[in-house]
Amino acid sequence: MAVMVSGGTGFVGLNLVQALLARGEHVVVAALDDIPAPARSAFAKLPGKLEAVRADIRDAEAFTALLRKHQVDRLFPFAAITSGPAREAEAPELVIQVNLLGFITQLRAARDAGVRRVIAPSSASVYGDSFFNHALLNETDTPCVPGGIYGMTKYAIERCGLRLGELWNLDVIAARIGSVFGPWERDTGLRDMIGPHHYLASLAVAGQQAVLPATIPSSAWVYGPDVASGLLHLLDMPNPPHRSFNICSGQLWGEVMTGWAETLAGRFPGFTWRRAENPAEINIRFTETRPRGRMDIARLQATGWQPAFHPAAAYANYGTWLSENPDAL
């Protein structure tokens, strides 16, 4: 039997595929593009079996046939457009078609092909404005008021996934994933909101100077390998006590981001960094400058999962990975 990751060539997808292969799984990546060469090289050293197939998640008949052909019994339907304001203004129909309707197509295919568990890709973006009105955000009491179409599709994915799971007798768990950074982040053309950690890494590899703002906003960051381990925990969880879970570090990261700049400066001699008050000088951009609340991970922790990487450990690990894989950016 196999695990399929649609959108497995994307940022979170590659972290997830790597974690699955590391534990010896048969992994089928379904995407419209190829797995990047640096990732293929790294994955070839792992014990699992990797297959990559071209697939359009909007083609129900073809996707169902793929699940049956590869004997997929667990599915991560993670193909999506991570849209920003410009794309949402230009092509809202496409974002909804891919993110929501494509998810429902995959869910129906999973039902018809006998898949036993589906992890629905929700997001911290479902909380929307609540991030700025609540110090702690949990799955039960915090209102979900997404502001962008991306967040709206993620909330719809979560609610539709859980409802159709009930109607179709399909085992669905929703994962509300925090703001991710780390290995395999890159501009795929489908991800508009590239994170500041990636911009710092790109400037470091290029031997240039980074200019950070004088005040770095707090945010619910989480390291990519921790997201992958949390998703595997949901995949394996017997008798889930809940059907939606926050996956995040459980911490607020703001000023600690200067630790990433220091880590990069220690590994890439041509790289320097400084801070500036003048917005015109700043070349490390943040999608949101207001401080955010912290995502509560107590629900997932109660089932036995813990994030492995606090900020210093994450930056050390990411720095080692970047030194070994500079072309992966």
C-alpha cells in the first residue's frame, strides 16, 4: 500500500515526502511539475520508495484511477495555490477551483478508491483577524474569520472535508498548519507569500546584505520538519479524539529571527545584515507587520506529539541544510 501526496513538489509537500520516505514508506507524488533535482538527489538516499506522476487534481476520473493503480490507502490532498492579494484580485475563480473544488474532487476519489485516511490541508490562515484580537488561538473557541480568499478556501476545505467524511464514511482529519519556514521553500509560481526566512537565505547564498525592519513582528512560525512530523502523527493516530488540530511550534517568534540572520552570517562569509527604520532600505519583507497571537498546540500535544525544534535548534538545522543544498533555493 502507498501514501499519496498531491502537490508533493511544493514546500510543505517536499518536507512531508522526505519524512515519509525516511521511515520507509511507498510514496506517490502527484503534481503538475517535477520534483526538483536537489530533492530527488536527497530522497534517493532514503529507504522508502518514491514514484512521481503527473496529475491534475481537477480530473476526477483520472485521479481515482491513479489512487487505484498505485494502491493508495492514505492521502494528503495538498495541491493548492497559496494566493496573495494580487492573484486573488486577478483570478479568484482559479484559486477556488484548485483549492476547494480540487480538494473535493480528491476526497470523492479517495472514497471511491477505498482510501482509509485523508489529512485535509487546513491552515493558520483560517483564523484571519482573530490573530490580532486573541493572544492564544485554539481549535474550539477562537473564531475563524479569514480575510483572504486563500484562507477562506482553507476553512471551506476543513469544514467540507469533515462534513463529507461523515456523509461518505471517510476518515478525515484537518491540520491547521502555522506559518512554515525551512528546507525546500522556493518560489514555484503557485506560492505568493514567500517567507522572510527564505529571503534571508537567498541573500546569504548570494553573498549580499539583508536589511531587516527595526521591529520584527511576532508570528506563529513553525519549522518545516516539525510540520511533517505533526502530519505523520495525524496520519498514524488511532481513534482521533478530535477532527481538527493546530500544528505549530506553540511559540511566538519575532525578534528571535535575528538568530537566523546571525546563523547565516556565520556560514556564508559574504553575507551581512543590519536593521533600518526607513522602509525604503528594507529588503526583507513581511506579509504582515502587526503582531499576532500564539497558536495553541495543547490539543495535539495531548495525543503525544511535541515539536522538536525551538528557534535556535531550527536555525542550526536549517543552516546546515542550506550549506549542503544551496541550489535548492
